[in-house]
Amino acid sequence: MEAPMELAAYRDTFPITQRYAFLDHATGAPLGNHVTRAIQAHIERALAAPPSQVRDALAETAERIKQRAAALIHAARADEIAIVPNAVIGLNTAANSLPLQPGTTVLVLDGEDPAHVYPWMNLAARGILVKRIAQSDGGLDLEQLDRWIDSRTRVLALSSALPATGFRHDLAALGAAARQRGLFFVVDASQTLGAFPVDVQAYQIDFLVADAGRWLLGIPGAALLYCRHDLLDRLQPGAYVGATSTLPPINVRDYGFTLHTSSERFTIGESGDLAIAGLAAALEMILEIGEAPIAERILDLTDILIGDLRERGHTLRTHAAPRHRSGIIVLEHPTPQAAYDRLLAAGIVATRRPSGLCFAPHFYNSEEDVLRVGSALSKRR
């Protein structure tokens, strides 16, 4: 099943395809020509212009990012978006901004990356308890959620797709359940944004974060932070504040400490200049192609990969149903390091896990890319 012509045309945008079948987008994205050009343009400007002009140009780029990000996640307004250095800072900001009282509980999913759990555990000094919900078939379902909610529960925080299993959550159902039960809904969409549609309004998400350097195909050093605008008045000052968090941004007269009335209050300073330049270009390409074609192509490629690996007798931990499948395919293997080395020698980039391997193709990958995996592992029934 070859890629549609309009998607195949983007393959040359990623020079790494000339040497590798890159199937590691859950960990990091390769540099694309579109991002490289944007970064080079920023560097050339910085070499020739005064720093004040460079900062002004970068501020304009940041505004374009907010406009494009709002369109991508279907936010009601662009000023619900802030740019932060990474998703973990965004999660800490959400955790420390929500109006949580001592004795309340936060629900997280067991098996999440520690970076998604520790910001909530760090609230223990305020008397806030974290409860870890056991996985069901690799993720979280509504029946589980109801069993864990009680009168003290105030937050449901989870990844849109669980890196350890590839399970993609039904955010619409979970968001509706959270809103109905009076919970704040906090989502790390780093493993789906850029690969699958995300609609913060339809999913009733209160806070959303997403790193630039994974499925969005940018580089590390920037992340998107969304906060629902009508939630702002209920928040307390978050984990971090700075001059750019306030109105006016530079106030050395009376230090009035008046926080922005938008998500700009979460911008504590500058994120990486190069990451911001690259993210603007990355978002432009994702929007140009469209969420639906990208998601459809990723599911087609994971179908091919799953079918081939199972035919060869491999055991997968990935949820088979397309409604819960992300772009992450997890394979069990008795000798992960040896298998990883074999793949790399064959020109295939994957993620090594303690008990196996992880494959994460994006829309520009080819059928040949994913079929090379089984051939390199060379196991048949």
C-alpha cells in the first residue's frame, strides 16, 4: 500500500530517509529541510541584525506559532497558547496552577513515564495525594475511571497515548467524563499531536502540553502549553513567573505583579530561539497536509508493520484496534540490545526498551521502511 502521491512528495523533505528507515518518532524527530531552512534564516538574521531586531522577529514567529497551534488543536483563541521550553515544564505549570486544596487527589495512569507523574507527586507537601490507576488492555477506560473517582478527586492527568504500550486514549470520552464529574482534565499530547487529530474544545481539556521535537517534527527546546481561557480566573500563580508573565512586561517602577489575562502568564522568558524558528515551520507543514491524511497514513503503516511482525511469529504489546492505536508499536524481544544493534546495522532506527523494541513511523515513511523491520529481525513461524 503505497503512500498517496501528495504524501510521498514530502519524503525528500527528510534527508535521513536517504540512509535510514527512521521509525523513532516517539523519542525524537529527524531534521526536515523545512525546519532547517527556518533555523538557518533565523541564524542569518542574528548574524546581520541587532539583537533587538532579532527578538522582534522572533516575537512575530511566536505569534504565528500560537495561531497555527490554535488551529491545529482547535482552540477557541490563539492567546490560549503559550510557548514553554518543554512539556515537563508545562505539566509542572499546570500542576502548580490548579486550585487544589489539601486532601484532594490526582489520578494518573500506572505505567506513565515518571516525568508525567512526578509533577503531581511533588504536590505532596501541599497535602495532595496521587493515585495510580492500573492499566486495562494497555490504557485507561471509563469503567476503570469510575471505580477510582471519589469525593476528593479533582484531577485526571494522562498522556494522550501511553509510550509504554502505544494505547491511544479516547480523549473525547474521558474529557466528557472528567467534566461531568467536576475534574480538571490535563493531557500531555506529545505522543499524538502532529500524528492524530486533537480537539481541545470537543475533548473538554483544561490544560494540554506537547513537545515540539516528536510527532510535530520540530526540534527540542520548545513546547506548546494550552490553557482553557475561562479557567484562568480560577488559577493561582504557577510554578514559575517572570517579567513576561505580567502586564506590563517590564515594570521596574512599582512591581505591580499583574498577571497576563491570557496564557501568556505562563511564558516566563525565552524558549530556545532555534526551536521556536523550527516549530513555526513544522506546524505550517502539518497544517498544510492536514490531520486526517496524516493519521490515516500512520494507521496504514502500523497495520502493515503489525501484520508482518505477527506473521513472523513476534509478540506485540500494542493494542490492535485502530481506535486505540497510536503510531507506537511495541515488540517484545528476549535480547533487546542485540536486536537494536541488528536493526541499526540494517539502517533501521527504533527505540530500545528494557523488554523489547518500539517502532513509531510517521506519514512520510514508506511501506518498504516498515517491512524492513521484520526482514532484519528475521524470525519466521
